[in-house]
Amino acid sequence: MRNQISIYLKPILAISVLVLMFSSCVPIKKQVLMQVPEDDSAKQEYLNDRTLMDYHLKSGNNLYVKIMSANQDADDFFNPGISTSGNIYYDAAIYLTSYSVDDEGYVELPFVGKIFAKGKTIEEFSIDVSEVIGEYLKKTMVVVKLVNYNITVVGEVNRAGQYKIYQDKINIFEVLGMAGDFTTYAKRDDVVIVRHTEKGSKVHHLDLLSDDILESDFYYLMPDDIVYVMPLKGKNFAYQMFPYALIISSISLILVIFSILK
């Protein structure tokens, strides 16, 4: 009887160790980003030059508008509540001195009136403001920035959350870097981008394992985009770190049982 049990214990032990080892492994091919096909290994340049200037304003956006000229009194007149001392402001202060795009698509500036903004790029709106201000002042410069520029990252990243962006363009890898990179069991070949449009939200799937991402229309992200990193199917049966202690204790227990039965 004991001999029969010992015969079965050895293969069971071997199979158990193998299952634990393979269940905790994620193939390196599923982790390396921007892989170049072998028949295209010479490719070095990728075309994609999207910036925030491609973004079309919509109702609910908040814009920071600053008008500058050689006349200090005129600057103070057209920029009420905005200091010209060059100080850096915290987010709440910038938000409170910004102007909203209303439901009809207009931005109302002090002493200037309403200027239509909805559907225009930031550059187009800036030109429109310059033309209106040009009726009052000569040699002016208009600075327009999008204030509520947020991107949300959720799922299999190390620091999920909502991030404020302070630059004109940011790509998917920069955002993932802000979120602490992927976890071990992130599904890198199917990252979901949820983008809000005037007609509703649209879902797009990106394969970050392929170098094609560098020429994708979604390589650069837009305001209010949501990045969802899905988990691999085998995550429930895997370990973040290889369970050496569990394996050693399991082997020790089996050896003790084997010695007793022997």
C-alpha cells in the first residue's frame, strides 16, 4: 500500500511544481512594447505629429486667456483678476480666472464681449481674440490655454488615477509613465482608449506590442481621454512574484508525508 502511494506521490509532486512555475510566468513576448516585425527591422522613422492644436473646443471647456501689449494699463484692463508679475499659480487660481465655453459655444471676455469658440481649435480661437482686441490695441499678443486638461488611467497600472496635463501634446507612453507603468499582468496588446466627442463616447483598442502604435491617430492623447489597461486572462491563476516560500513548504510537507509512509 505504501509503495503504491509513494509511486503516485512523485509524479504529483513534479506536476505541482511545474504548474506553479508556469502559472506565475508571463512570456517576454507579451511584455516588450513596440515590437518591429522581422521583415521590417530597418524602419526607423514614424510619422505622427498630432498636438493639442488638433483638439476642437466644446461646451464646458475652460480657457485661460491672457492679453499682453506694451501698455501696462491696457493689460490690467483686459485681464482683470490676472496678475502680470509672472508668478506661477496653483490649479484652483488658474481655474477661477479662466473662461468657460457656454452651452451655445461662446466665451465671454471682459470689456470685449462674446466670441464664438465651439468647434474651433485653440489656435483658431486665439486668432479670433487677437482680431477683436486689435480693434482696441495695436501690437498685442494673446495667450490661450486649455485649463481642464485631464487624462484618466485605470486598470493594470501601478498608479491609477486622473492626471492633469500641462503641455500641448502628450503620448500614450508618457501618460503610462505618469501612472507608474504597467503591472506584470497588463494586457499590452489591447489597451482601451475612451474618447469623448460631440456625438458621444467612442472606444478604441490599441496594440502597444506593435510598432504600428507610433503612427496611430491615438498615439497622442486628447483632453478627457480615459486609458483602460485590461488584465491578462491568466491573472487569477498567477503570482506577482514567484512563490518560492509556498513551493519550498509544499515540497517539505510532501517529503515528510513520503518519509512517514515509507
